[in-house]
Amino acid sequence: MLRPASHALPHFDGRSRFVSYTYAYPHKTAYRRLDAPVPLREAWRDEPRDALFLYLHVPFCEHRCGFCNLFTQAAPAAGLPAKYLDQLGREAQAVREALSDARFARLAIGGGTPTFLDPHELRRLFAIVTGIMGARPGRIPVSVEASPATVTPAKLALLRELGADRLSLGVETFDDGESAQLGRPQRRRDLDAALAAIREARFPTFNIDLIYGAQGQTIHSWLASVDAALEFAPHEIYLYPLYVRRLTGLGRLQRSWDDERPELYRAARELLVDRGYRQVSMRMFRLPAAHVDAGPVYCCQSDGMVGLGCGARSYTDGLHYSTEYAVDRSHVGAILGDYLSRQPDAFRSAWHGYRLDADDRRRRFVILSLLQCSGLERAAYRRRFFADVLEHLPQLATLEEQGLADISTDHVRLTDRGIEFSDAIGPWLYSSRVRELMETYECR
């Protein structure tokens, strides 16, 4: 888990800059069973509900890759996805009744691998979105995650018909040998066929995910993968450093992994910027001409998320909640079994999560803002929390002292070097309470 940290930021080098992926706060391993179930009506009572994010989780994959610690079950038994969709519909009905006036500004479907579902099941999934939750694909941005092995021209055409306008494809690498090292059964020729079909489907926004740091990967082989991705002109590219975590396929091997990730990151960043991509965060690069969402305005700093499905998280200002989290197949199966056996009334309350206090809310705002290249707007922080950010978190000045941030009267922005350290700076800003919960979390 995370190493202890003081308010003073250590001088990082080598591996110490790679602590953990940081794009949400608090981390899911800080969630615990709540002292008492919290009715959803109570949890959302004082929340704005006119521009929410709706997220659906599909916890199934054709194969669990060696690096994956997502909540998912590979190769589920026949009929299990259909049973899951039955229960997802019942959950949606209970949530919708509790949040009868909710309106949605964004929709994302993730997993797992949503495109593991067959066309009939995908239609059922979107019927839950529209018929029960009242979201309107086609009028709001809709993102769907996919894997090369599960996309077909027919599924892609169906997703476009159903209103999906963004497809995110987990490619990870174009090198067959590196795929094998990552525990991912993927061949280049099959990958190229999937990408050609996606290009033909003409999604307004198409994203490719790549991973750097596989054993044996060189700067040459890594940049070859980035170049191969660029041949398909994706609107967005995400670059993920490889993390080898407990209970994953790679974690069980207990190997020593080469750590050339800083050099790999810099080389890819330079290539993408040279090709006209704009860096949005440590991981995200986007073409300036990429499709701009025309849907309702959504702000992740102030608008909540309603998550549906086993493994989905929901966010209100003061409460984050979800089902339990696990990686090991047997524990994932047990949590999924519990979800499938729940009575509809159980979905009217939150049972497992984390209550955010005032300090947590401030830290979340800072982390979500600071780790974007645009940085944190000090006036926006002041409007929200009635004080300057440096009054609440004076340790941020340490970042400037180490050349990791520029602090002006208007903004706190990470430098290029600071962005490179995002996965260390984010955890450094976690509260002591979150750290303690994460460090005592029993990985299953």
C-alpha cells in the first residue's frame, strides 16, 4: 500500500514517483461497511441533481489480463450476464424511485468489458439507461469501454445506433511479445482488424489506451506502439504506467520488473506533442480538433455520480459508496453472488463506502484540479471553501520549491516535471485517515 508521507514532499527519483494511479479521492480501498445503511433519499437530499453523471458497470471480461485489478470476472458461466442484467434493472428501478427528479449530463459504461455482452444484452443495457433511468443517449455524451477481442462491426454499429459517441479501446501494446508479458492474449493482426472496424464505425471520439513498463519493453518498441496507434488517428490517447499489484496475474509471479517508466513516459509525451496532441493530464493526450461535448455542462468538482451495477461507485458531496471491492476470482464471485441475491429494497440504501468530512472535500477538490495540466484556480477554490487554498494546504508551497509547480495569484499549476510526478503528488495529498484505511485494507 502507500508509504507513509509527511507534509514535506520527499525528493522523488526512480520508482518513487510511481505510487498508484490517482484520479479519484478517496481511493476505493478506503471504503468500509457503513455504521448503518444510508437511505439514498437521505444521501442525495441536499445534492444538486440536474446534471449528474450516470455510470454502469459490467463486471465481465473474456480474459483477465496480468496487470488488471479491476472488479471483473473473466469467462463467466453461461447465462450469468443475463441474470446480471435482470438484477441491474431492479437496482435501477430502486435508485430511480429514490432519485425521481435526477437528470443526467453524462453517461459512461465501463467494467470489465461492456462489449463482452452480446448485441441483445447491449440493447437490454441501454434499455435500462433510457427506459428506467431516463437518460437520453444522443442528447448527452456517452462513452463505452471496449477490448479488441470483443468488438465486431455489428456491435460497433449497434453502439452508434444506441447513442454512444465515444469508444475507449484497451490496446495496451501493439507488440505480441509485450502482450504475452502482460498476460494478455492479443495478436497484432486481430488488433488491426478491430481498429479498422472502429474507424469504419466513425465514433465522434475514439480513444486508445496504452501501457508502458512491460518487462523487456524498450523505448524503441514502446514508441513503435505509439506510432502504430497514431496510424488510426485516435482523438485521444491515454498512457498508463504499468503497476504490478497484489493478487493480479503479474503480482503473483513476484518478478523484479525493470523500471524505465520515466524515460518511456517522456519519449511518448514528446512524440505525441510533436504530432499535435495536447496534454490534459499525466495520462491523457487529446487532439485540439477532437469532438467537443455538446451535452449539458457537467463539472466533476461539484456534480455527483450515480453508479449502477456490482463494482460501480457513486459520489455525493459527503458520501462515496459502492459494493465491496476485490480482485481474486473467488472473492469477486462472492461479492457478485451477494449482489445477485439482493432484494430490491436493499438497493434503496448505501451500505459500503466512505463519509467525507470538510478536510476530505477540500483535498478532493485540490487533487482533481491540480493533477490536470490546467491546474487549480485559486478563485474557484475560494468561492467553494471561503479561504485560499494555501491557507488550508500550505504544504503545496513545497511543490514550487522543488520545481514541481508554479504558484501565481490566480493558479496553482504543476510544471511538466510535476505532471510526471502526478501519481506521487496525489497520494501525498491524501488525508491521514484515508491513508490509515488504505494501509489496513485487506487485499482480497
